[in-house]
Amino acid sequence: MSLALNLIKGKSWLGNEIKYSSNVLYVAYEDPKFIEMRFQALNKACFGDDEFGSDQLNIVSHPPDIFTNYFVEAVEQYFYEKTIVDTTHRVLVIDTLALAMAGLGDENNSGTMGQVIDHFRRIKAIGITIIFIHHSGKDPSKVDRSASYMTR
């Protein structure tokens, strides 16, 4: 959320300069109202204001099946309607990947993760940055779930 908020505001994040503001489409599979409240609280704490660029942030509260061509086309249409100038970046956040994949297969399976990556390459190819929210497993001695597949 911190990264998304700083992308919206065009502010630096963890010492990395952000030159342009971004439009963010946040696909929330868990408690979208709470996510919106967290964005507002984080904005107030970090920037001291109540406006966090709500015209640049859209939280999808009832996400459709993201593994369809319809979703890809809808994302593309959304961003091209929202992009005001060429320097505005477009960011898609999937929160969480595990819930988005429900019914598709096991996130620890390389074949399933290959399908996920291939699907999102089309979105990436049209100039949209994709951020997947991924929670680590409960056992700290094990490698994070699907970590090796997400670095491709």
C-alpha cells in the first residue's frame, strides 16, 4: 500500500525516485473497505492530508475471474480512459495472488504458475506494471510459496 500510495502521489519510495504519478487499479480479494481505510490512514500519516488521489486509485471490491480475456480487455480499457498524459504510469495490483488463483490450481505447482505468468504477460505487454501481493507461508523455515516462479 505504501508503494501504491507513493506511486499515485509521484513521491520517492524507500529512497527510489518516482518521476511521475501513477494510476493504480487495486484488485482486492480480501476486505476492500478495510484496504480503502488503510490507504486513507497511511496517506494521513505520511502526507498529512485526507486526499490520496482517489481519482487515481480504483479499488475493485468484487473482482471477476482475472484469468479471462475479458479481464485483460477491461483492464486495458480502464487504464486508457484514466491516463491523462503519456507520462502517467499504469499499475495493476492483485491482492492476493493466492485468492486470485482460487480454483486455478496450486501456487506451488510450476505448471500452474507458468500459466499465471503467461496470462499476465499480455497485460505487461500493453505497458501496465503488475504487482502481486503474496504472503509468506506460516513456517519461516520453508521457502516462500511460489517465490521462485514470480521472478521470471
